[in-house]
Amino acid sequence: MGGVSEDLSTSTSHLDSDNDQRVYFVPYRWWKDAHDSVTGDAGGKRGLPFLASPGSSYAGPMKIINSIFSSDLVFNLRREEDSSQNSENGEVGISGRDYALVSGEMWVQALKWHSDSKSSTRNGGSFSAAENNIADVYPLQLRLSIQREANILGVRISKKDNVVELFRRACKIFNVESELLRIWDFSGETISFFSNSNKQRQSDQELLLELQVYGLSDFIKCKEGKKDELANSILGNSCGSSLMMNGASGNGSASCFRVNSSVFSGSSREAGSLGLTGLQNLGNTCFMNSALQCLVHTPKLVDYFLGDYGREINHDNPLGMNGEIALAFGDMLRKLWAPGASPVAPRTFKSKLARFAPQFSGFNQHDSQELLAFLLDGLHEDLNRVKKKPYVEVKDGDGRPDNEVADEYWQNHLARNDSIIVDVCQGQYKSTLVCPICKKVSTTFDPFMYLSLPLPSTTTRTMTLTVVSTDGSTPAPHTITVPKSGKWEDLIKALSISCSLKADETLLVAEVYNNSILRYLEEPADSLSLIRDGDRLVAYRLAKDDEQMPLAVFMHQSIEEQYINGKRTTRLKAFGFPLVAKLPSAFNGSDIQAIYKKLLSPFQVPAPDALEENHTSDVDAIEKTREVENGTNSGSACAIDPLRSEDADNSPSDADLQFYTTDEKGFVRGSEIQVGEFVVGSEKSKRLYVLVSWPEKQIERYDTRLLTSLPEVFKSSYLTKRPQESVSLYKCLEAFLQEEPLGPEDMWYCPTCKKHCQASKKLDLWRLPEILVIHLKRFSYSRFMKNKLETYVDFPVDDLDLSMHVAYKNGHSCTRYVLYAVSNHYGSMGGGHYTAFVHQGGEQWYDFDDSHVYPIGLDKIKSSAAYVLFYRRVVA
């Protein structure tokens, strides 16, 4: 019999197996109603009946002593060979004195039937054992002996084996003095028990059975008012007793045993509630725990993996994992749904995962959505019912109706892919590509396992750029506000207003990196998302002349002298951001030098001697300084212009600056540009790149700090947080479904034009799955950085209606969903933490935080941490 051992320290081997081999003691009518409704046969499986009667005394070897000193509960169970017809008596089970013994699998199926029956009256509530009207499971230890008569079992319930409160309940349940008590064994274990008793067993030998008691009314009362009393009784019990709990034997060194430990050891989950079991964190495995809790609470998957799923494992699929992922997942799900289970350590699953997906090996933090994608695909391939995938040729639509083409695509997909994952989690979307040249339209219908939705911002983005003029004014940073999803033309428009750009002026914007121009931003249709917060942008304010006029791009290089081993050497070092100016159609070396020195005028530091010789008032000096900075006073301009002969004593000579042709990055020092020598720029780019070498004494005369300090587009700080953004889930879906051009890396080959082109792409939802998984794309990656969007997404909990977003209006597909699980991510990308919210019937939600499970209010479900949403379809 499941749960029997020959002594208190040894449990049978099958109790440690992964299947639930325990025996459950339940009300007969509760079990019979479920069984008859599921099988549709009220006269189906018949239980083996036993009738309880008082036992005069314990029939063990210490018979006389036990009869004097023991107050244990003793009674006999007599097998009724001729009373099977009583099982069809309508009175059976009505009095409350008729009980059934069922296996763990039978108990789970009956429990699910009762829960589903109640949920159906609540608009499709999910399966849960956490309802207020469902009692908890608790164990009783029974000592059994085979009487000399082959059809009688002697039963003794001892105070030593059970805590005080449980022993008191046992006395009430098995009180055979006042009323008849009948027990029906549907588990079939008693037959083998009697058979095994004849194999070299003496009649007086004692056996131990742990009985799982469920659904008795007096325990419901205990839930309401006697939890503390029971807890005290348990905690006060001797820790030295070795008791077999939940199919596992204890030992003398163990701590006091726990009955429904979640209630009596401080955890806030309900005792005995199915599925409310945590997963231990094995070291940065919270990402895995979060995704797994959402999956193991997916209704159809629970039914499937609690059933005989092993028969569908595909060991021959080269794309699968020989069924190992499916078996590891199913084993873990069963442990999580076992009654009274303690937190599970998913080591076996983790090792299988690391074996087949090395990217998840080790103990680094990973993405729960990436794990979910791998796991769903792996489970599908392991459980694919198609043993040999046929070759399927995709046919063009040829003008046929979309629904006909979509059904053909779907049937072709099912011919190669047929599993519980396809049944439950896969949908279909319509993908339309349009060639921008010949307008060729290509339509395909592809399956999807989940939707990855972008997070469109409803707020604006602040960007800081440095505006540099050619009229001698000081460079100035400008902070502007633009739409985060805007185009480059939106930035130019906002910056033009900010710097009061004149009608005859234009802006040339460039990204500066390593003291040179990395790229020019000139395409109005480019997205602003191409600009990162850490970029440094310069906007050159130029005259709106003929576009054919060449540009001069000046880069700066300092000449530093240093001594190495007593020898003087010269070191060249780039500094500052480039300066840009228009060139005349014909120019020579003198023109280039003059233009450059004019561009430097805002950075020149007035000579101290010149300031002392000027006997002007302080007010005049301040005014003069302002005019110098603005370049509006002719006198001040003469004082700082190095080309003026009257200031030649204070300014370095023309020979102090050396000009060379160079490449776009300023790495190559080409030929020196001589005064009066005509210079030819690049005909292809219409830009002349000039490298200017500065001696040390020249640098001292200029404030190079203004030339070297460029602000970032946006300087993030812990002290300056951006405002909380909010967006509707429907807006995210619309952004996902909107038409957009393909990127340069995703060019489409047009069969008509016979070449790759940047086609426009439009997605539409066509066929919706029963379980809809929605991934919110919070994480973005670039060459240099990773970023997380903290946008608050307002998603429906009770009524997600997709009727307006489904392209196939056939009138039969249900488009309404309710939320049942959420995978959350808190904190930054590197050191964040994952949890899961799971719906457990009615309006009750639970927070699964690794091994801890807590009730959570409905108002806490929506947060900016929501990362993956799990919806199940409901029938209107």
C-alpha cells in the first residue's frame, strides 16, 4: 500500500518516486460525484468496502500492557465481500460517515473537477485549490496489523505518532461507537496489502500507513478558528519522534516535523493549496523561476503534464532533446503541484537546461523571456506528435482569398508541427511586404509563439547639442525637446527655433567622437532613436550658399615636447572638436589660415599686458569684454584678430600654426599647406580636411577648455530621474502592427525587380492562440551600452479585447482574454531581480518570489516592472 513501511525509519522506495503514491482519505460522496461526472458511468469502478467496528484492544505482543496504559484509538476494518451493491444505494455518503481511499492521481482529478465546476459559475475562473470552501490536506499516521482472520485489518492511531490536535480529529472521524463507519477503497492498494501480508509476515507485525486526510468539515472549522492552537500543538511536539511525512521518513536529528508548513512556519501561502509552491534560487536563477512559475500555472499545460504526457515524447526528433527537457519540466511541475509541497530546488531542470542551452549555464543573470522562448520551442520539439516531417512547398497566393491562403499555410504548419504547445500557445499573423520600386506585394502567413511589443513613448525626449557659428561668437549648448519617436527633421526644426536661425542660414549636424567627426546627420527621415544619450553632437551654423561650395573641416593637434633619456622628442596629440566653415570656390593657403584664425577668435584669451595698458573704467572693460565675446565691436575685433598688424606683438606669428591636409579622422598628416598656395579639396565629398598643429605657446593664448568640452545628448544621473512614462498595451500593439520600412540589414529580395530592396512591412494578427504570451520589449542593446525602459504599461487584467486588432473577421474566433500570470523584472539590467504574479481563482493573486509565495492585492499587479504577460482566452 502506498505509504506503508515496516518501521518508523524506513519508507518504501516507491514513496520517493516522482509520482504521488500516497493514499488520500476523502468524503465518499465528494469523490463519487467527481468520478461519475468525469467517466459518465455511475456504476463504473467499484471500491472495496470495509466496515469499521470497535477493537477490544491492541493485538500486538505487548497486548496486556497496552490495554492498561495506552489511550490510543483502536478499531477494526472488516472487508465486506457481499456489500458491493451498497455502493449504488442513494443513502451512501449522505450521512457523512462514508469515506473513500483514493490514489494521488484520482484525488487531483477529483479536485480539479470540483474546482472547474465552481469556476464555471464565475465566468471562467481558473483551476485552484485555494478557494475558501476547499479544505487543506493533513496527514494521519496509522498503525496497521493483519488479524488472524484474513479479511480483517486492525487499526491503531497513537498519540506518539500524531500531534495532539490531529489525534483529536482522528478520534472524531473514526468514532465507531455511535454510528457505523464505512470506508471504500478505490485505490486498489488494500488488495496488494492483503496479498503481501501472506508473504512471510506474522499476524502481529505492525505496519505504518500515512493517510492524507482531505475535505472533512471539522478541519474547515479549524482553518477558521484553530490555526494558532494547532500550530502550538505541533511546535510543542517532541522533536525526537521520527515521523514519516508526505511519503518520506524522518530521523532523530531532524527538526520538529511540519504539517502544512506554509501556515505553521511563517510563510504566507495557504496550507495545502495546490500550486502555491516556490522554487529555490540556485544562484541568480530568479529569471528561470519567474518564467517557470508562469508556465506551470498555465491551465492546459497543468492538465497535460499531470496526465500521461510521456506517451507523446518524440525521441526521434532531431530538433528535439530526446524528451529530456519535457521530462524534466513535467517532473518539476508535478512536484510544484503536489499537496503540501515545500519549495522545490530545480537542479535537475537547471542541469538539463545548461546541457541543451549552454547560454544559460553557470550562475549569471539572464533574460526570462529568452528562457521562455527556448523552453516553449524545446517542449514543442520534444512533444511533437509528428514523427516524420513531410516536405511542404509554399505556394504563392496568386490572387486567392486571404483566408484560403492562411488556412493552407496553417495546415502546412500543422503537418510538420503538432504538439500541446502548438495546440495552446501558437497563433498566426499575416505579413505583407511591398516593394518601393515596382509595388510588388508579397503576403505570407507565419506562426508565432508570443508577441514582442515595442514600448512607444507618450513623452518627449530632451537633447543637448552645441551650436558653433562662423561669425566669431562663442559656441553655446542648446537643450531642445523633441518627440522620442520623431525624425531628424523634428530635431532640426526645434534647434533652429532655439538658436534663432536666420532665413539665409542652415545647420550641419555631426556626431563627434575621438576629436573627429564620426558621421554627418543629414537625412531628414532618419529616426531619432539612432541618437544615443551618450553621443556628443555639434551643429555647425553655416550660410545657406550654393551647395556646391566646399567645406573646410579643421582638426586640432598639439605639439608637445618631452625629454626621454635626455633627448628631446616631439609628441603629437589630438584635442578639441572640429571646426567647420564654408570655403570660396577658389582658395589658397592664406584663405584657409585666415578662416581658421577667425573661427578661433571666440577662444582667444586677452593678453594681460594689453589689459593693464588700457586705462578704461571697469564698466567699459566689462562692456568691451562682452563685445569681444559677441564679436560685435570693431575695436575689440582688432584687438584679438591675429591677422591685424597692430596686434602682431601680442599674437603669435603665422608660422606658429602649421596646416596639413589629412583624412576624415585626422590620422594622416599629408602635405603642408603653404601661404599663397592653391589647395584642391576632395571632388567626391566637396570637403577639405585640414589638420592644424599647435605649438605649446600657442595653446597658452587660447581657452581650449571651450574647445574640448562637449556635453552629452542626455546626461543620466541618479539624482535627476526622468518622469514616469505611461502607455497603453493597445498602443504597444498598434506600434507593433504599424507599417514600417525594413532596415538596411533586412533587405527583401523582390522577385519582380530581381534585386534586394528596402521594402515596407506590415503585420496583422490573423489567428489567435488559446494562451497569448506578450513580451514587452523593455531592454535595448547597442554597440556600447544596454538600456532598460521603465515605462509603465497599462494592461487589462480582466478584459483584453483584441477584436479591433485581428485582420480575419470570421465571426468565430474569440478575441477576449484575461490575465493569469506576469513575469516581472525589477532594477537595472545587470543586477535586477525577477518575480512572478499568478492568479489563483476568484480575485486572489500570489507573488512568487523564488521560494517565497505571498498573497498580493489586485492593485499591485500593474507596475513598471511587468515584463512578460500571460493571457488565457475566455468564451464570451
